[in-house]
Amino acid sequence: MMKASGSRLGGLTRELWAQWQQTKDYWKDEKCREFEAKYMEELVSTVDRTVTMIEQLDKLIAKVRKDCE
């Protein structure tokens, strides 16, 4: 269940990034670059780390369940 949530989060973030790339076709000034560096790049980086942690937690939970059987 957790792994599915991580996959969904990653997928939605990739979708948002794709939409952002399209937005940059129309917004091409310094504020656009600042926004990307401050918010978009940080968001993608944080989501990537979060998805990795979710996957690790999912494996740990599966191991705990197996050990408790």
C-alpha cells in the first residue's frame, strides 16, 4: 500500500513537472527561473527522496510482517 502511494506521488510530480515545462514556453523571465530553482527543483528533489524512503519503509514493514508470522 505504501509503495503504491509512493508511486502515485512520483507520477503526479512527474506530471506537474511536465506541465511546468509547458508553462515555461510562455513564461520566460528571471522570475520564472527563480520560481523553478526555488520551488519546482526543490519539490522534485524532495519528492524523489520521499519516494525512496517510502519504498524503504514498505520493505521494512513487509519484513516485520513476515517475521511476525
